[in-house]
Amino acid sequence: MLARINTMISFLRKIRQKLLQQNRVTRYLVYAAGEIFLVVIGILIALSINNWNESNQLEREELQLLEEMAVELEEQQKDLIFNIGYHETAKNSAELLLSLLQNQGEYHDSLKQHFLNVYQFTVLNNRQNAFAALKSKGITLIQNDSLRFIISGYYEERIPFQILAQEVTMKQNVELSHQHLELFKGFSWSAPFEPWDFEELKNNRAYLSWLSYVIGNRSFEISSFNLTLERNQQLIAAIREELSRKK
């Protein structure tokens, strides 16, 4: 199209020059106006093509980032499920130990793992490479307003809250565990715990209260992680739907 316009401009220029030589001013002005019109049309077409190319480039970048984000979220989904299972294990162990100690149960070696479980915690996989790249390019790169809102809510509200809850649990676990060092034979995060005196634990109010705290804290963690998992799944579904619609 631009090549044809250039050919026409060149043709009109030759006619205009010939008319000027023949002193035919009126027709000269008509052809001059025609040449200007074609120049303007050529500029508008060029701008339109440039804008179209830029729009295509932005859409390619959007699709690439969304695909990368979906993959990262799917990996995080696995980690969220792992975290939920970990906290459920700790909660179940705390409930078992508390019930056993309060009901004057007997000690057996299988309890060692349960004693360890109540102190263990996890660290959320928080890879945000795709979201960081999106923020650097501008979140308006995501053209779908609804999807953009869901992405912002997940990465800027839900995940920070989940990490804060995790940090509180970790800090309290570490601080309180130091108060229990004398209760167990060795205190390694990678080996089961064996109490020095199981019968003494039955009357240790601080330890019994600790087990109650673990039950409540891990119940909260499970609930929070389940909500994060739900938001994770919703976001993945929204991204996959957008990718399917645009491809």
C-alpha cells in the first residue's frame, strides 16, 4: 500500500512540475493538494502499521508472561498442598499427645515422631519471577481488567498475608522450643524427640498449654493455606482461560 502511494506521489510531482513549467497555476494547485493528501494518508497508514506492530508485540509479551506465571503458580500449588499436609500432621500429633498426657496414657516409642512433629514448620515456595517481570513492564500489560485485579489481589495481598502468618508461626515455634530443651533427650529438628520423663510431662502445665497452642495455631495455618490454595487455583484457571481465548 505504501509503495503504491509513493508511486502516485512521484507521478503527481512530475505532473505538478510540468504544469508549473506551463504556467497552469490552478491545475498545479490541484495536483499539489493531491500530493499533500497522499502524503498525509501515507503517514497515517505508517502510524497505523507501527501501532499494530507495537500492539502485537505487547500481546506477545502478555501471553508469554501469563504462561510463565501459570507454570510458577502450578508449582506453588504443589507446595501449598504440601504445607497443608505438614500442618495437618503437626496438628494431629499435638492432639494425640495432649489427649494421651491428659488421660494418663502410656509411653511408647512411636510417640517420638509425634513429639518432633509439633515443632516442625515449613517455608512457602514464593517464586514470583513472572509477577516481578510484569511489574517492571507495567501491570497494565494485562489487558483483561478482571484478570489484572485477580493477579494483583493474589500477589499483593494474599501471598504477603500468608508469608506473615508463616513468619509468626516460625518465630513462636523457635522461641517456645527453647523453653522445652530440658524436657527431651537431645533436640534435633531432623530426629525424633524422646522425653526424659514422660510421666512428668503429664503434670507440666506449660507443655500442655503449648500443645493446645499448637493445635490452635496449626488449625489457623491450615485454614489460611487452604484459602491461599483456593485463590491459587482460581488464578490459574483465569490465566488458562485468557490464554485459551487469545491463542
